[in-house]
Amino acid sequence: MTPVLETKHVFTITARIGEVVSAGDTGHGVRRIIPITGGEVRGERVNGTVCPFGADFQIIRPSELIELEAKYAFETDDGAIVYVENKGIRFGPIDLLQKLKRGEPVDPGLIYFRTVPKFETGYEKYRWLMEHLFVASAARHADRVVIDVFQVL
């Protein structure tokens, strides 16, 4: 019998973001780069601070489907550095996505924003982050992205 997939919430990453930079339409879509300027990580087993570097590299397809690839790091409260690569998609009604682009508030429940974070660290206490798969549900706000990270059990 195949095991049933279950998930467990392990922590929330709140990543503060800077002003959007655009490289324009590259032929594959509009390339946007959004700096990650800091933030926090809060959970039962992991707590820390998002490092003030890294970015989310996005391609906005003509259908307004947004492909995301964020690369950044966080430092745990006990000094471990964890590198993060987080790939995913964001999609929803075009009028709501346009509001998000303008920095206007949108109910996160109306936007599909899911990611697959991958973690790397050399700190033994947090090696479990490299030994499991994770999925996340995220919400974009004007100045931050809130990412609820779930471990696939």
C-alpha cells in the first residue's frame, strides 16, 4: 500500500521586499527582480532572521501567470545559516494581479500562490531541512511576502 501524503506546518517566513526592478520583455515574458531586504522566520523548531540580501526573480507570462524563483538565506536564533531556493507560481484574476503590481491590498485567498522551497545548511541541528520535501502557501503584500512552509511527511 502506498503511504498517504500528509503535511505539517513547520514555520512561517516573512520576507520584506524592496522596489521591483524590471528587465523588460525578454521574449519569454517580463523579467522582474524583487530584492529581499530582511524579515523573520517563526516556527516550533526554527526561528530566525531573513538576511538582507537575495531576490525573487520572476517571469510574468502574457496570461499573467507568474513564475517565481527566490534565492536568499536566513540565520537562525542560534547562529545557523540556511540557504533557501524557493520556486513556484502565482496566478489569479487579472484585475487582482494588476492591483498587486500597483501595491494595492488584495485578499490572499483569491490568489493562487504556491511554492516548493529547498533548504541547504551545514549545521547538524537543521540537517532535517535537507532530508525532507517542503511545500508552501504564500501571500504577497505591498512590502512583504508571507510564506507558510509545510513539511511533506
